[in-house]
Amino acid sequence: MIDLNNHKLELEYPCKWCYKIVLLNEKNAKKITKTILEDREHKITNSKTSAKGKFKSYNVDLTVHSDKDREDLHKKFHSHKDIKMVV
């Protein structure tokens, strides 16, 4: 088995990237994503709903321009008070 923790992700930038975000069902994913990405072009689509319907996940697709850009966006999503998880 390969331990991926010891390997750096090698990407050719700019490239398409998808973040999966998880929110409480009643939260507005489009509004939250807009506050994080501002005028940056992106696409948000529904992904899944939890078995009891409490949480919903969404795919946020956009172009990232560097490792730093990709990691900074992950931190912004992760630090938003209404986003419960980012993958």
C-alpha cells in the first residue's frame, strides 16, 4: 500500500479543482460560497444529503492557479463558521 502522506501532490497549474463542502441543511450554500469566493468564477452543485436530512454536501468547482491558491481556498472554506467539513 502506498502512503500518500509522504508524497507531494504534483499538479500543473492552472487546473480545475473541486472542493466538497458540508453544511447544515438549512444553510444557503450559494450565499456562503459567494462570500468566500466573491467574484471568482465557480460552479456549485448539490452532492448528497445525510440519511436523516440534517446535512447537505455540495461540489464547488473552479480553477486554481497555484498550490498556494488551492490551499488558501481550502483554509477559507474550512474556517467559515457554517461549513462543517471540507474535502
